[in-house]
Amino acid sequence: MNGTYRYRPEDFSGLLGLPGELRVFYELLELFKKDSTDDNWFGLKKHWEDLFFTIKHREVEGFLNPIAATELRGYLEELVNAA
């Protein structure tokens, strides 16, 4: 992960699955920006969908504040749409 992002994976340590999935998301985003192939786009989009539900699960479980979860999902969606 080379870029600077508003939400860092280590900000979510202790939240089951979220730090690792966030790190992979950023890596896939950087890969797609470097090489905009259909395969890289599909991988990024698929992982974004999985990450969306991981965030939602942590929110429903009470481990992530609903406002913070909404802001995080919105930010990541902006990154995907801008890619």
C-alpha cells in the first residue's frame, strides 16, 4: 500500500477482518490505477462489495459507530468511482 488515505487499516485494529480487507482494497485500487484492465476492475469492484458488507457487519454488531461506518463506506465508494 503506497498511497495516503483518509482511513488507514491500523485505525481499525481489533475489528474482525476490517484492517486486512481495507489494506487489500487499497492495494487493488492502486493496482487498477497502475494497470486499468477489466480483470483489475473486476477484482477491485468485487472486493469493494465484500468490504462494504464487512463494514456493515461491524456496524450492526456495534463495533463500529453508524456515522463512522457510513462515512467510511462513502469514502471508499468515492475512491472506486474515481478510479
